[in-house]
Amino acid sequence: MFVDEVKIKVTSGAGGNGIISYRREKYIEFGGPWGGSGGNGGSIIFVGDEGMSTLLDFRYNRHIKGNPGERGMSKGMNGRNALDTYVKVPLGSTIYDNDLNKVIGDITEHGQELVVCKGGRGGRGNIAFATHKNPCPAICEKGEAGTEKNIRIELKVLADCGLVGYPSVGKSTLISVISNSRPKIAAYHFTTLNPNLGVVGVPDGRSFVVADLPGLIEGASQGLGLGLEFLRHIERCRVIVHVIDMASVDGRNPYEDYVKIRHELESYKFDLLKRPEVIVANKMDLEGAKENLEEFKKHVDKEIFPISAYTKEGLTPLLYRIRDLLDVTPNFTMYEDKDYVQEYNFTPEEEKFVIENENGVYNIKGAGLKRLFEMTDFSSYEATRRFARQLKSMGIDDELRRLGVKNGDLVKIFDYEFEFID
């Protein structure tokens, strides 16, 4: 089964907790802190695999979880870092953050790696908090929680050129005679439900990859027919080969077909009409094709290649023209910087907090504050006092006073609720 789009959840591994421990050995006075730090959690890394051609495996594995880091140990030993989880995907896979609808990365090469979710950092043990002012601290950190993302994977075939056109114009027959691809060919519409790839050899020794793409109808850019199921797979093609039924077997007007399909390409993203186009007049062996071609030329002032995929006439000039265009056409940029998810770093802007007064309860929120909160061990008195000092250094105390907080008012920081005491 060919599957070219899936939605899954990925969760990286949490970091291991640091511990509080003290060195207690005979003849060693003032042993001091001895608790090690936790290991880092495992990341989720996607890897391109040229041996895969579908996303079917993800239909049965909807949640990928990373490995947690090992907790710290006594004698100053740090916990082991967790192994990363590697997930194989076909070449041509684009990974999106489904909640933000932004691109995380695009995998187009064998062995290319993409970190989708980075593992959490291990919490520090009490050795890491020792200073000359506090040589024996009773403080440690919890490991940083793993990152959780809802992602969408779209498979877009890697082909140099794509055959487009209405259903039953002869695209599948054409790819079957110019390559070793063997698509399903039948006398009804939408025979091709999945893209078919074939390697085409030009008589001079050059070659290129062609894709036979599912048929397009009017309104496809809005999802009619196979709609986006087709258009997604043309995004990577550098040359568009527009196949037209010049014999008008289904009673349609060839020029009107040409105009409608170009409109659908224009309505889609990535400026598909800016890519080189080769117009192919197919079925020239049938009655009425020559007359229709002459009428077609009155409206379209471009080079047209009359062929018959059935009798294999006119194919050689067409193959040379496609290969010549590919030689001078660079790869098109699919995404701009604004389309990508930005790496999550705690910049000064993100470190800022927000305080909301909700029915007399002061609710404090913030990305940097959330990380600090999750890594604090509130079962430790010293760790709780350290958390309070950090809130003060961030300016939260001053902002609460400015908002009019009074002694005894409730202040909430995520799941932690306490009374304000000035």
C-alpha cells in the first residue's frame, strides 16, 4: 500500500535526575557533596533511507518515544546518556510541526539526519552546586522533560520531471514506453492512484527520472478529484511535461483542458507555472488529432511535441528536449526561512514572563520559567529557596508588587500555588 501522508506524535526522552549524596568515609573529614548529575535523554532523529518508498510503517506506530537518561549516582558518578532513537523515512519526506504548520526539515538524501525532538538535559547533582560560600549544598535538579510534538510527514516523490494532464490522456502509457516503469493502464479515469517513477535513458547516454502523476481535474487545487494527492508530488519536479489528449477521445476541447490545468497549477503554491513546461500532443495516431492540433496552435504560441505513446512515434525529440531543459534548470527553493520552525532557545524575549490576575489569583507564565519550574525539586527546602531567589532575580517579585499583590494573596506558577509574603 502506498501511503504518502501520516500524522504521529513524537516524544524525546527526559533527562535523568541529579541526586543529593555526601561522601562519608573513614579518615576523610568533611567529605562534602558526592551526588552525580543525570544523563541526557535520547533525541528522536529521522534518517533518510533510499530503500523505502512509502510511509506505511507509521500507520501502525503512531507514537514514537525516546529513551530517558539515567539518574545520577553516588560517588560523584553521572548517569549514562540515553541512546538516540533513529527513525527511517523515505527520501522526499518533509516533516512538519502539525500544531504550528511549519517545516521542521526536508529529507532528500540517503543517510541525511534530522533531529525532530531533542532529548532533555540531565539534572545536576549537588556536586555541581558546591561553592566556596556553600561547600556542602543540599540541592539537586530534576532532569529536563522531553519535548513532545505532533508532526505530519508528507512524502513528495523525487523526480526530475512530472507528467501532468487530465485523466486518460496517456500519461501512464507514455511512461511505460520511455522507461521500465509498469503502471496500471486501463480504459477508465483515475487508473493511476499513486505516482509511478521511471528512469528514462536518452539515446545520447544521458538519463533522468520521470514521474507519472495521478490525473488532475478542474478544482484539484481546492481538493477535488485526487486534488492535493496529485499536486504534492509535483513540488520537487524541475520540468513539467503537460500531456494533452489531442484526439479529444472523451469529447473535451484540448485547448480548454490545457487552460484549466494551468489554472490549477497557478492556484497551487510554489509558483509551479514559473517552471519550464513541455507541451505534449498525444494520441496523434487517432482520427481528428491533426485538425485539433492545428486549432490548438492558433491559441498557444509555444513549442509543441506531437507524439503517439501507443505507436512510439515522436518520442526521441521529446526526450532530448526534456533532458536539455533539465541541464539548464536549477533546483527550485521550496521553503523560505519563515516556513521553518525556529530552533527553541531561551532568548531574552522568551525569558520574559507574563502575570495574569484570574479572580484574585496571580498566575505567572513563561517559557523560561516553565523549564526552571520543571527542573526544581520542591521536596528539598534548599531547592525551593533557590527557586524563590531565581524568581526574585527575574523581577517577578517587583512586578507582582507593581500589580498590587498583598500579603496572603494567592500566586500560582503552573501546578505550584502559594501565598505571597512580603
